[in-house]
Amino acid sequence: MQTGHGLRTAGRRLETTLLGRSVGSFLALQGIDRATAIAAQAFTALIPLVLLVSGLAAADHRDLVSDLLVRKFHLEGSAADAVRELFAQPSPTSTGVFSVVLLVFSGVSLTRRMQRMYQDAWRLPPRRGVRGSLNAALALAFLLVELGLLFLVRTLVSSLPAGWALGGTISVLGSLLLWTAVPWLLLDRRVPWRRLMPTGALTAACAGIYALATTVYMPRLMSTYSLRYGLFGVTLALIGWLLCIAFIFVATTILAAEFDRDQDLWATRLRDRLGLGQRNDGQAPGDGVPPVGGELPSGDVRSLRG
């Protein structure tokens, strides 16, 4: 009996911690369903992107996407052959204006879905009208340009001495910039840049760890699935990979938003020490982000305590 009471007490205490509140918010926002939808939308946007890249690439680099996946996952044998067959060079008639239009529509749909997730995690109302769609389109353009630049830079530094270390550092810094700028745009710039840096740092760190993990398990998974199910197996493995990335993206966003709202003394002190406090940044009244969920900013809480 005492054991059960102790477990309930420990459970209630856990619910009041940052981790407990983050888990509660993840469940309330249906995080698994959102991650699944984002992964599916990302895979849908990947197809026209592959067609467009293959069509615009030089004749001797039409297999750019498949070669990139083979190198990233360190694939060999049947798994590498299956990936190259899946992303085989399309015919010239399959690229062009239609691929661009399809990429824009699918990409904007993806960023709009991400935008709704960010708004719900930060408890901000959606901004209707053209401005919200414009920011989603800007976020898509920034995402594509940043990923393209990261790929280009890593390709250039890979031949240098200790290129793997330099490339890894550039990837981490680029991911930090990417996952700070994208939510800033998708939240319609209503949250100051510095308050979104924990989101960028968490997402970049977890994505980097997962990228290292993929080099261990993805080659074996791709080989097993390609032998069992052929091209369909490779597709399943890629969807599973995107699903894990989407789960990381949703979970880190919710955790960072809960950290921004956390009024515990350690959290307010850490935010102030890192320069992440909830100041108005000189904005006019009504232009900044209101306190979320009726909570006071950390500075107001300390003034009341004093």
C-alpha cells in the first residue's frame, strides 16, 4: 500500500518537472500522429525534389540523389543497387515546369503542417491571410537553400585533411542556424530569435546523434528490406528514417517550448544567464509575444518575489 502511494507521489512530482510537462504536452498535441503526418508529407515532397534535381543536374551527375543516399548510409551490394534503381534517372519529359509546381505545392504543404505544429507547441494562434502562407514559402526556400549549401560545403571539405571533423562542425553549425531560422519564420517572427535558439540547439544535437546512429543500423536495415521486399523495402526504410527525424523534430520543439515557459528558479536563471529571457526587445505593445498560458515572464516573477 505504501509502495503504491509512494509511486503515485513520485508520479505527481514528475508531472511538475520540465520533462513531465513536456511529455504531457507531447501527448496532448498528439505528437506521434503529427510526426507521422510530417514524415509522410516529407516523403511526398521528396519525389518532385528528386525529379527536379535529376533533371537540372549535368548528364554525368543524374544519379546525384541516389549516390548521396548510398554515401550517407554507407550502402553496398544489393542495398545500393536498390536505392539507385529507386531513384533512377527520369526521362526528360518527367522534369520541367510540372516538377517545379509539384515541389512548391508539396513543399509548402509540408511547411504549413510544420507551422501548425510550432504554433500549437508555442501556444500561439495561427495568423491568417497571405502573410502566414508567405512565411511558410520563405521557410521552404530557406530550408532547401540551407540543405543545398550544407551538401556543397561538406562535399568541398571532404577531400581536405581531417575533412570529416570540419564537415561535422559545419553541419552542426548549419543545423543550428537552420532549426532556429525555420521556426522563427513559421511562427511569423512573433517569437524573438534568441528564444528559439534552444529549439535549434536541441534539434541540431539530436539530429546529429541520430545521423551517427543511421550509419550503424541503416546499411543492415536497407540490405534486409531490399532482399525481402525489393524496391518497396527500400521505400519502407526511407519512410522509417523520415519518421524518426520527424519524431525528433516534434519532441525537441515541444521540449524547448516548455523550457521557455518554465518558471522554476533554475530555468529562469539559466535563461537569464544565456540571454534567453523573455524581454520585449523594444517592440511596441501588442507586437511582441504575450505570456503563454497566462504565465508571467521570468523578470516579472522575480520582481514579485523580491
